[in-house]
Amino acid sequence: MEAHYNPTDIEQAAQSWWDAQGTFRVTEDPHQPTYYCLSMLPYPSGRLHMGHVRNYTIGDVISRFQRMQGRNVLQPMGWDAFGLPAENAAIKRGVPPAKWTYENIAHMRRQLQRMGYGYDWDREVTTCSPDYYRWEQLMFTRLLREGLVYRAKAVVNWDPVDQTVLANEQVVDGRGWRSGALVERREIPQWFVRITAYADELLDGLDDLPGWPEAVKTMQRNWIGRSEGVELDFALAEGGEPLRVYTTRPDTLYGATYMAVAADHPLAVAAGERDPDVAAFLDEIRRGAVTEEALEKLEKKGMPLGVEAINPLSGERIPVWVANFVLMGYGTGAIMAVPAHDARDHEFATRYGLPIRQAVGPADGTAIDVQAEPWAAKDNLVTVDAGEFSGLDFTTAFNAIADHLEARGIGERRTNYRLRDWGVSRQRYWGCPIPVIHCPDCGAVPVPEADLPVTLPESVSFTGVKSPLKTDPDWRRVTCPTCGGEAERETDTFDTFVESSWYYARYCSPDADDILDPRANHWLPVDQYIGGIEHAVMHLLYFRFWHKLMRDQGLVSSDEPATNLLCQGMVLAEAFYFDSDTEGRVWVAPSEVDIQRDAKGRILRATRRADGVELVCTGWTTMSKSKNNGEDPETLVERFGADTVRLFTMFAAPPDQALEWQDSGVEGASRFLRRLYGLVLDHVQAGPVPAGRSDSLDEAGAELRRKLHETIAKVTDDLGRRYTFNTAIAAVMELCNALGRYDTEGDAARGLRQEALEAIVLLLQPITPHLSHSLWQALGQAGAAVDQPWPVVDESALARETLDLVVQVNGKLRSRIRVAADAAEAVIREAALEDENVQRFLGDGAVQRVIVVPGRLVNVVAK
């Protein structure tokens, strides 16, 4: 019967039926409970990869399950369509970014539809469409008028290859995250959104998100980085503006032995104007690392500026240096260095022979050697050699010194944040135009709401990386809406994270004649959001921030955009390469590799099939084009069908763990579906099903029906609460095996097979919806599988007359016994001790005690 299973025909038929019925088109029904399930929208690169497939299959399984639970489910899809890849493709291929993007969207939409995902395509949004981005332009102009948006000169991360500013999060090891170019520091005008105004709420709100992974919340807490400290002045020995620093450790002030400033600090700039050696060093720093993370990995370098500061407590003169590990954009651009109690300061002091002076020590008096290594503890300490502040614990010292500095007017307590305002300017073309007009008389003027959207010209040609907006006078030159004089449009475009920060809300009312309409509150917050943890401090933080902005504009009523977040694991595959004298490192697709493995599956030898070249295996690594180890979902669907691909991606690993791709696993999933297809056809071809009675089943039938309803209970919990899709599938497979072994004849047995097969089809509907659609019809049921309610557990079927219990002797399995389900503990003990195998393993040993774990096991403890 297996040969009749034709995935292509079955899947096309199911999808045609869903399309004709408008199955996944959803409207707001105030009488039906809602469920909003959302996967992060993709960038339209042109082809789906297995990471997409895993993410979207997880979302579709959850959505279909919730639909069968009777909820009105919203599951939309759209396109994060602006960004550098389209521009780079335009430069490389000579094709306008818009044309390249829209063609890719059309292709990827077809791929998603072929996978059978239940999206409401009527709600599709494309972020590069003026119908979408006009509303974020409107939001921006409102925020600008309210002072939550501002323009300022800032030292930025400049990618010299992509010719754009990068957010700190987009700089990896000092290089642009897309181009790989060494990032430079430049000072240029930028537009900022005041995310720092929401720092406390963003931080405190994490405590109200129990459905978010702790790892994501920890990353956001660290990124926001709230700290309690003191801001204080170090007077300069030669007079002038004092050097202001911020420290969370005022208790170590007596240990400050030098100061360090950023390359752009006025003291460093002034020294550079006096000394060409300092000037050269400043240039070197400006070409170096630009983020705190990158600076931590750099060799610490510096130069003295010939300036001294005065310690406000000890009165000691200490030198001021410029150092490559201090950034102007963080804090005050200057630090007090305490090498005895800070690893970075210690490394620098050791390199340049600067003093290392202990300021705190263990409260129990244990000796420490701060010359050898820093002692950075904050607990169980006391101050030492700190004048009137000696012998104090951390909290007492903090407060006493802070009070002293405030009384003298040279310091104050301050709460600081690591978080910086969100720089949303990008010096690129393919993005949403920032809706501002620059007038020589009126300054920066927001574009009037009636004139929105400011439409990006899509028919452009590229001659290089410079934005066409800067070279298009017809687009750039406009009239000032305030004074009527000549003015120019802003040629910067938004960071694409602006589009992705609010798309989820637009899905709720995609045709609204405003940013949002009341339908947003019908659906929001999102019940289940699904996406990668790599977005924890970028998209997921902006996503939360923008929701609060919309709330304060009266557009939404909730405080957070999503109640639950699931971060799916990466899809991994083995990767193979060889090094060539002419081609460099050549990556060979796994499908082109012959592999010899040992009994445990470890690779002994790998060669390229075409010519026998020896290959190196990197082991399990993320699927990527660069390593040529990706699996093409489209090819897999052609070969096995969408249901097989869906089944394997859900069965291979729990959703939050990495999935190790194995072709044998895909083939195994295909075999299972063919076997299920055969089970149903064999049953149907045996003729009509008479009305059987479950109360007339024999012992084998009762056991099978019990397993059926135990499986329903487990799959319900696995899909609805635990999201362990792999164990749910395993349970259904076990049930199918049990059904295959059940060969009892008669009306009751036939009825049981029908009941079991119907349940199996419905339990698999969220995972393999096309086959379920076909088999539901084959089983003679009215309606479609997708419209059926979820199977309900029959509690009476779970009742047992007998129980099989494991029996252990001294913790080791030795036998099994069958007892009455309601047997008393004493009866169970007696049955275990009388068991022949138990007696054999006991021998002459004396029984010390018998432990009964109800419903599971008996453990006999003996000498």
C-alpha cells in the first residue's frame, strides 16, 4: 500500500482546498478567544533555508494546535524588506534594489505556501512598501515634536566598505557584521530615539515576562546595565575644567593611581595639538575598536598627556593618560583607574609601570598581593589606608564617601546605564526615508503629516556604494514647510530595526488608515513569539521599546508586545573542506562527500566523491552558504514532500535546542508517513466499520484503547504546554506500532482501529497537515481535519484493572509483576517477594525493607 502515497498530489490537493475555503483568513470575533502566534519575519534573500523552515514550522504547529483548541488564531507573515543586501545586490548585478527585493518576495512566498503554513496572507506586510513605512514616518515626526527624537553629532561606528553607520551590536570583533571591514570611529550628525528615557521600565518590565527565556532577559539586563554610583570631579593641577568621572566603587578612591581619557576627550585633543606623537596615537586609537566588548579583547595601550589630576580625598597628584580602552560615548569619557582592584586597570598599570595601591581588603584580614593580581571583590571587605574612611564595609564606605563629596560640592550620587540612545540614521539608500527637511533658517523641520509618506524613489541606478538620494537633486531639494524657503530633505534612512520593531502590530490592522486602529488591542499582546536568541539585545529590545512608545501614543493598551518567547535552536550540519593552492579553502557539500564511520558514527575518513580528494570535517556547525553545508528545503520537498520535512524538523530535537541534520532522519520520517498511509488504506479497504462498543473489547483491545487515550493526553500536554514536539511525535509513533500489532478481528476491534486512526490523524494535523487532510477524508469523516476539534481524553479508557510494576533488588531491575490496580501496599510487597526471579537474586540475603513507589516500581533492599 505504501506505493500509493504521493506527497505532491496530496499536498497540492490540501492546499487547494484551504485556499478555496479561505481556511486561514481570520477576522475579529469578540465572542471567540484569541491566540496570536508570530514568527520573526524573514529578510527576502530569495530562498528559504532550513533555519526558516524550523522557525516557521514551530509556529505553524502551535497555531494549528491552538485552532483545534477552539481559539481564533492569527498567524501572519511579511517581509523585512529594506537593508544592505539588496543594495549590495544592486551594485553587483546592476538591478534596482526594489526589483530584486520584490522578485525575491514572490519566490519565497511560493516556498512558504508550498510548506503548507497556515498564514493569513491578507495581512501580509512588506516593510519597503510606502503603505507600511508611511506610518513609522508619522510616528517619528510625532516623537520628534515630543522631544523623544533628536539630532546630534556623535562618534559612530563607520563601515568604510558599506559606507554606513553601524549600531554597536552590529560590530563584531571590531568589524562590520555584514562587510567584515574594520570599523572606524567618525563624528557625524545622527538621529537618535531616546530609548534611555525608558531604561528603567525596560529593565523592570523583564520581571513581568515569565514566558521569556531567562537567557534573553539576562542579556537585556546586562545590556541596559543599570548601576548605582557616584559622579565626581578630579581637579586638574594646572587649573581649568575638572576631570569628571563616574564610578560604582567610591570605596576604592584612595587606590586611584592614574586617570585615563578617551581619544576624543578635550584633554586628549588638546594634548594632540601640542604633541605630534600624541596626535599620531590618537589617530591609531580612532581606527581601532569601537565597542566595549571589542575593547576588552584588545591589548591595552596608552600615552601620558603631561597633565595631572588631584585625588579629591587624598590630595595626591596622579597622571592623566589617553588609553585605547576608554570610549567617549560611554560615561564621561574619563575614568579613575584603580589597578589594585580592577583587572583592566591592573593590566595597563603593569605594562607602563604605574603604581598599584591597595584600597580595600578581605574583612577577615587575609593578606592579598595586589601587585601580582587585582582583588576585585565587593563583598566581605573593609577599606584600608583610606584616612578617615578606613575600616568600613562596602555599603558604609560608599555612603560615607558619597556624603562627603556631595557636602563639598564635587560629587553626587547617580544612577547610570550602559544603554545608549538608539541611533537610527543610516547613510544608505535602500531604507525608509527619515521624514525631516533641513532649512537654513528653520533648522530641522518634520515633514507635515499631510505630506507623508516621503516616498523612496525605486527606479535608481548605482554607480558605487554612495546613496542615490545624495546625488538626486530633484528628490533632495524641497520647500521648507515652515517658512517656504529653499530647503533639502534628509538623505539618511532609518536603521532597518525600526521597521521590524512594530510590524507585529501592523499585522493586526494592515489596512488601517492610521498607524494602528482598535483591532490592535483585540489581538495584542502576541501570545507566542518565535525567533532566534541572536536578536536578544537588538530586535527584541527595540521591539519592547517601540511597543511602549505606541502605548504612550494611545495606540495600544498593553505594556509588552509579547507574552511568551520561544528561541529556536540552530540547524546544524557537518561541513567539509580542503585547502587548495589555487582556490584557497574549498567547502564541499555533504551530498558530494563519501564518508567512512566507526561503530559509534564517528568519521574516520571523508573524501570528495568526484575525485577522491581527502577532506577535513569541522563537525556539527551552523548551516550556511559560506560553508556549503546547507540543505535546500525546496529540493527536500520535491523529493520527500513538505509533511516529511515538517515532521523531521519537529522530531529531530526539542525546539530550543540545536538540530543536527541527518539525511537518514529525513528518510525515517518519510518511512513513518508511508507506513501510516498504509495503515489507513488497509483499514479502509477492509470495508465499512460497524458500530463497535468499547465496553466489549477484549484485554488486548482495552490495553490498546488505554494507550490511545494516554497518547492523546501526552500529545496534548507536549504540544500545548511543554512544546516538546519531538516527544509528542514519538508517542504517536509508538501508538502506530501498537496499532500495527493489534490483529484482533470483530466489530469492536474494527471500531477501535477507526477510533485510533482518527485520533492519530488529528494528533498529527498540526505537524503533517496535508496527509492528515487526505487521511481524514479517507476515513470517511465529514469536514476537513483542520476544522476538527482536538481529540478529548476518555478518562474511563485510562482505568486499569491491573498494573505492571518493575521490581528491583538493591536498585537493579530483576523482574516485573502484575497486580490489581487497587492492590494494597502489603499485597504488592508480598507479590514482589514471592516472585521467582526476585527470590533467586535475594538468595540467602536478609530483606531489610521493601519500598513501593505507587504505580511504578518495587525496590527490595537486602543485605
